[in-house]
Amino acid sequence: MSRIHSGRKGRSGSHRPYPPAKPAWVTLERAEVVEEAVKLAKSGLNSAQVGTTLRDGFGIPSVRAVTGARLTALLAENGVKPDLPDDLQALLKRVVHLQRHLETHPKDLSNRRGLNLMESRIRRLAHYYRQRKLLPENWSYTAATAVLQVE
């Protein structure tokens, strides 16, 4: 398989094998992990930051191994679902940063190409999420809405 925006082949990344059961050193039970994750998510962290905090602060290597479900699914069950999926939110944040850069540096053509590639990636991702009903049907990407959704 080749990469989307380059002529190179690329390599697939390795995936961490998930253990079937929780490790012996984890003393927290499923309900405690879910409660802590919901509390962290309500404080404003996204799911990746919640997972990192649980790993570093509580010694939970994998929420999925302890609870039996993915972190985003647990957060959605408890009513802490974000407006936009995390990967789309991160792309919008990068696009807004690049737009501000290009306002002050209009001749930066390599970054203008990068902005075009990122915007096309956002449109493809939005199409995917609209098909799976994770985004409203009328949601579409524009530069103005990206600024409003990031801030």
C-alpha cells in the first residue's frame, strides 16, 4: 500500500498486542477506572490524554485490558462524548495553525501545499464520519468553521 500524498510506499506501523486480562499489578477495579476516566474527560482532556494520564498516573497500561472496552466507548456510555472525533479535532487544530502562519507568510508555498493536503484529508475523514453517523449530515469543512470549532 502506498501513502496518500507521496510517491513512496511507506511501512505499516506495529501494533501493541493487547493482553487478554488485566495485569497483576493493577489494583483498580473496572468501576474505579471508568469513574477516573470520566472525571478526567470532564476536566477537558481528550481520550488520548485521558489514556496517557491513566497510564502515567495510575499505572494502567491499557484501559481496554482492565475494563474490556475501549476508552472512547466507555466515555460515550457515560455521556462524555466529544462534539467532534479526536483525530478530526487534531487536524482542524493543525489547519488553523497553518492558516495563521500563511497569513503572515503568504509566499510559503510548501506550507500552502501542506494546508491543501490537510484540508483534503479533513474532507475525506468528514465523509467517513458522516457515513457512520458520528457527524451530522450537514457538517462540512470551511476555514471559518475550523477556527470557531478549535477555539
